[in-house]
Amino acid sequence: MPAHPPRRISFFILSSQRRRYEVCGLALLTLTLQLTLCQGVARGAPQLPPPPPSQSDELPPTEQLVWRPSFAITSLGYDTNVLNESEDPKRDFVATFGGKLRPIYQVGPVKLSGETGVQYNYFATLADERGADVTLIGRADIKLGVVKPHVSYSYVNLKERFNAEVDTRARRSEVLPDAGVDFSVTDRMTLGVGVSQQTTEFNNGTPAGADLGRTLDRVQRVYTTSLRYGITPLTSLIASGDLGTHEFKTAPDRNGDRDGFQAGLEFSEDALITGHGTVGWRRVTLANPEIPDFSGFAGSINLSTHLGENRRLGVQAHRDVTFSYSEFRPYYVEHGLGASISQALGESVEVGAHVGRLWFDYVQPLTEPADQTYKERMDVVGGSIGYRLPSGYRISVNVESQRRRTNGDASRVYDNIRIFTAITPVLSF
């Protein structure tokens, strides 16, 4: 059983053997670093899936091609419980570093953008945990008056934890083709439709990959509609709906439908409050008659604001359904709450702190007594002090404590402390 606690065609074939992954990863990293030195440092690329085009992606009229390279060391330090074990925790020195290229080419109404990147995860003594993460993304956007079609294809191959529930760093690949059309109904209103298909596959050539793949390998197809209405120049009303299916390769009793809707507000980076907040409804069905379907509230909040000139406060919250690796409890409702605060000390130094809690409420099979509901809880507390470099990067020292508790499975309980340095793109106030 895995121990604890997002899409994509590759231009080459990645071997399932660790050594070949590491060689390919280091080769890509070397190429990225060379281009970074030649082109100069730019801001980091976004995480998958690729976001809709924004004003920051527009090119000057006289320029058609930019590369936008970046490099970051996201973790360099010490982990007191690398495998999140309840007994006899393994300590190790760890390092995570990588580079990305985000080229953009624009000619007339067509904009072509992409992302290539590699991240290497190093463990000093636990060699089996080492590995490279590869990202490849391509996207095309076309402006045809009020009609704006777009298409993208994304591929990632990762050796890292799948989510907050899974502890094992089993290698997996995720592929995501996506297409859609946006319609500018008025100067303030935009309607959109889209379709996507995400395939998730774990490496079945390893025991951990085979274990996770048995319950998590799947294909998800989703049809979406969206609406965006500019209430003010800084505030937009956003709404979306989705209708889809999920098919599991080796667990057909998990097949079913997944649909929902959400609505809320999105605030510009120039507003007093930035970020978004949405609420809605989610429904998930399964073929297994012994597992009850889910239908209930879902939502997401990620907001931040400035308190004075040099202080920033952020709050996060979410509730949604996630599939579990457990064979007997195939999904859980994940609730999350978090807050963060950062304070600038002068022009170059800043300090910060964050706290968070996740709750996992697992589905109760109809064949089990009602009083045997299984739950897990994760708590995170951390702090940091950072220094902004003149080159546009930030170096920080971070301390973070994690702990997981359950109401029935002692093997899932763990405590962890991480102390690490990071060099990342700077955060502005």
C-alpha cells in the first residue's frame, strides 16, 4: 500500500529505468541553463494546465519571438521524514532544482506558445527516490475578431507525490489535449466552450507504480462552458460548468460521471483584494453499487490583500472530491483552510509565515457500519526569511512542520520537519 501525503506528447521516449530518466533529465537541464545564460533571466512559467492568454503574454509590435527562460532551486536542505513513515523515519539531505523555457511566437492573429522544462529531485542516501520531472506544452491561440479559438497539448512525466494523500513518489505520466473557442459577446462579456481529455498512467514496471496504477490509472473527458463579465475594470464575474466521464483502466467499478458548476468573483492584480473566490456544486457517480454517489457543495477561495505598504495577507479554502488509491474507499471529500502573511523589511528583506489544515473525509461503503467512517487530517505550519537579489530572484531560508493524524489507521500517522533554502523568482509587494 502506498505510504502519504496536474497533462501532455513527448518528443522522445522516456525509459522506465531510473538511470535513463536521470540522464535525460540532466541533459535537458543543461540545455535549459545554457539558453538561460544566453538569453537572460525572465519570470518563471506557469504550472499546468496552461492558462488563458493574458496581457502579459502580448509581444511588442516589433518583436515576434521571445524565449523567457528561468531557473529555480525550490528546495535545498534537510528532511526528517522523507517517506512520511509512522515508525523509524528516514532522514536525508534533499535538493530540487530545474529550468524552463517558455517561448512565444506571434505572427498576425496567431500566437504560438510553449513550455519545456525539467526538474531534478536529488536525495543524498535514498537513491530510489531520485528522478527527473519533464514538462512539454504547446498551445496556439488565434484572434478572429470576436471569435478566439485555441488548442493545446501537454505532457508531463513526473517522479513525485501524486497528491496530499499519497506518500509514494511513483513515476507517472499525464497527457492532456485541450481545445476551445471564446466568443466576445460585448466589451465586457466573454463566453467560452471547450473539451479536454486527461490520461493518467503510473509506471507499472515498479511495485509502487503498479500498486497506484491499479486504482488510479484513468482517462477523464470533460466538456466545459464558461462566462466572464467585467463588473468593473478590476472585478469580474466568472461562472463555469462542466460535464464529463471518468474511466479506470483496471478498476471499472470506479467508472462513472463527474459534473458540476461554480460561480464567483475574480479580482485584478491592481485591486485592493486580488485572486478569486467561487462556490458551486459537484456530483460524482460510480458503477460500484456498494459505493454511494457524491452530490454536494464544492468551492475554492484564494485571496490576498495588502495591509499597509509592506505587508501582505493571504487566505485559501477549498472543498472538492478526489479519487483515492484505496481499493475499498475509492474517493474522499477534501476540505482545506490556510492563511499566510509576509512582511517586507526594507527593500530587500522579507519574512513570512503560513498555516494550513486539510481534512480527508472518505466515502463510507454501504456494507460497512455507519460508525466506521474513516477520516484523516493534515496540519502544516511554516516560516521563512528571504532576501531579494538584484538579478530579480529571491533566496530564502524556510522551516516547515507537517503532521498527519487519522481516526483508525496508525500506519498513516507521521510527523515531519523540513529545513531548506530556495532560490525562486521574486514576489513583489
